[in-house]
Amino acid sequence: MKNSFDEKILEEANDWIKANQKVVLATVIQTWGSSPRQVGSRMIVNEKGDFSGSVSGGCVESAVVRECIGIIKDNKPFKKIEFKVSNESAWEVGLACGGEIAVYLEQIN
Amino acid sequence: MKKQLLDQIIKNKENKSEFAIITNISNGESCIYEKNKPIDKNFEKYLEQIKNYFEKKKNGVIENTDIFVETYIRPIKVIIVGAVHIAQYLVDYAKSLNFEICIIDPRGYFATEQRFPDLKIINKWPEEAFKEIETNENSALIALTHDPKIDDPALQHALKNKFYYIGALGSKNTHENRCQRLKDAGFSETEINSIHGPIGIKLGGKSAPEIALSIIAQLVAETYKK
């Protein structure tokens, strides 16, 4: 069972902000089929590409980090990305489990 | 997400006050939902659906909308009556499954800190012990003493407070006698039948860790049925 109160990723995001880092919050908002992490799973990414937490079992984290750096550079407030087996990038980062996930990225400002 | 909102979320988490983070994924707006408090006017038209997700402790995007709901609900409270051998294994399972655990046993020699480190133990009779614990329909009871003097008052409290899971250890005979006593005490058949007795799903094992596993498996299954 999930215990959201014990997860400290948002507190960590706050610490990063206090240290003057730009932070993007990535949250799993939808899953289809078998997916490694449940809805609500989170990771945070800063402008350098440092990250904490996870949105999959390591399958798509590198792509999420790239997207997060992208929205910081472009100064976009938010973005929704999906990872499917049928994606063009499947060879690179697709979910080996055959699942699909949607991840919502948002800058904290 | 605005930094101000993040601060509010962290504050609510510290206070362990239940809430949900609501995000409109099509325009990036977000707010906090708390029961019985007014919601940000931009989300007013989704209030009923948000409430529904919150009550069901669901996380996800509300159907046919762009509204994402993430609930922060306190862990389920599991009260174990009887600091017996099985309880020691139950505690290990329940901890890793994120249940909040509390043990009641008036017999001081059973419920010692040495046997149950880092755990809330109440060395009192159930009637007294339940005065110290807040319980509701989100609570579960596992009665393990099979001593009517200790188990029965706890079962009665759990029935009256509509615990979503109530289980009691003991053979079929023990359980039949228990049901009769509850009937005599004025509980209805439906109430009595809601008690899982003999407790646990059938795994076939007889050792203490195996019985604990069968109990915790039943508890998890009932939790997801809620």
C-alpha cells in the first residue's frame, strides 16, 4: 500500500529550490497494461540533469531527464509525455514490460 | 506548480492532514483539495468528481477531463489484540506494507518492548486501550488471543465502529462459540458474519509465520476491496 506521507520527494524538491536550483517535477499520471510504477510516482530533475525518485523501473528515466532539461531551457511551465511500446523511440527507451505510461512534467516556480 | 503550493503541500504532509493535489494538465494550474473546505474556483466544476476520487483514495486523471488527482490519505490503522508469537511476524509484514500498527495486550509479560521494538503497545484491557486510539471505518482489527475476556470486548468495539476488516483467530468451534456470545450481546447476524473467523486465507501452513502470512494476505485483499 502506498503511504504518501512517508515519501519525501517533494521535500527534496523544496531543498533543491532553496539551493537555487531549477526543479521540474515529473509525475506518473496514467498507466495502461503492466507498468512498473503506479500513478502518483514521482521524480525530480534539475537544470543540470541531476535527478531523484523514479517514474519507471529505469526504462524511461533518461528520456524524462532530457525532456525536463528541455522545458527548463525553453521556459515552458508544463508538458505531458507518453511512453508506449509503439513509440518511435521504443528501441531506445520503450518500456520493456509492454506497458504504457503518461508522465506530467511541471516546473516549480 | 507554484512554490507557494509546494510549501502548503509540505505543511499538510507534516501535519498528516489528509488532502489531494489537483492539477489541470491542459493548462498547468493546480490547487489543494481538503475535505469540507472550499476549492479553488477554477476547479469548482469538478468538485463532485474530485470528492469521489478522494473518498475512494484514488489517484489518476478523472475520466473525460484533464484533471489529475493525487490523494494523501493516512495509512490504514491495524490493531492487533494479543502480543503473541504470530503477532511478531504480522508486525514485520504489516510494516513493510505500510500499515500503521498498534498492539493491545493487558498481559504485560507478552507485550514488552523487547518483543516488539519501535511499536505502539498498550498494556491495557481493550475497553481502556481503545480510549487512547482513534478508530473508524478505515481501521482493521486482528484478534489473536482467542481468550474471550480479551478478544470479545475488542471485537465488540470493532463492530460498533464499523472497522472494514475484523478477523479473529481460533478454530471453527471457538469461532462458533464466539458468534453465539456476540449474538447474546445483541449483534446482528450480518455484523457477526462480517468477522473473518477462522482468520486468514487457506494456505495450508501451520507455523506462526505462515499463519501471519495468511492473515496479512486476507487483510490486503479486503483493503483493496474497500
